[in-house]
Amino acid sequence: MKQLWALVLAAGEGKRMHSRLPKVLHPLCGKKMVDYILESAAELTENVIIVIGHGALQVKEALGDQWSYVLQKRQLGTGHAVIQALKVLPQTGTLLVLCGDTPLLEASYLRQLLSLHEQYAAVVATTMVPDPTGYGRVIRDHNRLVARIVEDKDASKKEKEICEINTGTYCFDIEILRNYLPLLTTDNTQNEYYLPDILSLIHQDGLSVGAYCIGDYRTGLGINNRIQLAEAASIIQKKINHSLMLSGVTIDDPDSVHIDGNVKIGSDTVIRANCVIENGTVIGEECLIGPGAHLSEAFINNNAVVQYSVVKKSTIESGAVIGPFAYINSQSRINSQQV
């Protein structure tokens, strides 16, 4: 089996976020946006490379030394980003090209993409969307193989009616990729090197390009603005709540609570409405949290009660009753008395 590599594109500025923070670092249910796709990639391979550009130093410092990095000094398109990584990639193998702004694309989807790649020279992840405006359209040939991807700004009126779009996730044979990357041009409205153009070049030479069509279109789409960030957070939050409830936690009103993915909660604990529980908080068994509690970096022992109160960086001992309207911070330790 060929060696697998993953290349995560995280160099873009994310202008539509209207933020000084690089897009891929925006927080999402207790993690940075890009953490999700990095974790998915790491489930499949140790060979993960991140292409950084805008805010490169900030991104590198935030993500740490456990990853390999390639710098894209000028953001000249996705094809240009991949070209920057050629010097650190092997001559042969399989390459997943992933976007740093796709937090919902879990490892199970990537495994499906890899499985399909065994039949094709390249595979692109696609999906069907209700409104394809702004996305690259997937053009198929008479055999239903991918012939090319046409960007929205370059698409004809008829092509714009197509609802199957490119998600920006690919699987390539590295040797084939090396052969075609030098053929990319900037002959398009953006004057950029489009990675999707490689698919048409491969197809023109008689090699087959497959498509893995993701059923839930929300899964494969990138986050480009704060509205999409909130929509992704809602989807991830539902998964977190679902997992906690299956493990024995009662959540009275799941739609009104925010619980980070790195929070741990013991069985028979009840979470009432309008709670925020974040930053690695640990809650024991048979606790009552809320309504209206905000816990951050807190350690709540068994049988404790926290209502209408804030607890940060502090430990609440077993049986303690906190609130209403208490504020506990600065590494306090509260025993079994009412505060």
C-alpha cells in the first residue's frame, strides 16, 4: 500500500470573517477551527503538513511543533499552495489535500475518499447543495466521471445551474500530481493557479477522475463567514450533547447550553438551561449544574450544586452548593458549604 500524506491548506486570510485573527484559528466548541480537520487527518496518517501564509507565525505558534509546515508567501491559489509543498513530499505515494476550514469533515469521510481513490488517478469530494452560487461546479462526462471543475466566476449560465459542487477536498497519486502541477496556468478571472484545473488535465489525457459525493452537504463545506461558523458550531454542539446524554448525563434543554468538546461530565449529573461549560471543565457524578451557570477550567466534585453562578479556574468540593449569584475565580477551593 502506498504511503499516505495529508496536506492541509491553511494559508488564506478569510476576508469575509472581518477579523484580525486568521480564519483557521477561530474558536469552535473549545477548539480552533483547523484542529478538527487536523485531528481527522492524523487518524489516518502521521504525515500531516500544513500550508500557512496569512498570519503564518500566529498560526504556527497556535498549533505548535507537532505539525510540519510549508510557507506560501504569496497566496496565488490552491494550486500554488500545493506546489509549495512539493519539496517536502515524496516522489510517490497518496496525497489527501484538505482545507483548514472544514471542521465537519470527519475521518470516516476521508476513509471513503481513500477507498474510492483505489479505482482512479484522482478523486474529488463533491456534494449537492440547494444553492450552488459561489462554488465550483462539477462537470461530468458521458461516463459520469469528472471531466472538469468550473469556478463560479468562470461558469456559463448553463453550468451555473449545476448543483453538484467541489468541496475542495481531493485525493491524488503524488507521482501524477507532480506531472500535472507544472501545467497549471493563471488563465482565469482570479489570475490564480486553481488546483481543480488538474482534474481536467488528467481527464484530457485519458485517466479517470472519480467523485465522492458527500450526502450531507453541510459536512464538506468550508467556513467563510461568522454565519457559517455559527452553523458549524450548532452541528458540533448537537454531537457533543448527544454523546454526553448517551453516557448518562441529563441535559434539560440542549438547545440552550454550550458545552465544549473537551469537557468531561459524570453520570447522573443534570445540566439545566442556559449554561456555558468550557475550557476543559470536569464535572463529577450526581451534580446539579444550572440553570444559568458558567464554568470555565473548573473542577466540580460529585454531588455539588452550581446555580446562577460563575466558577473559573477553581475546585468545588463534593456536596458544596454554589449560588445563586456567586462569582468564584483565581484558583479558589470551595468545600461543602453554601456560597
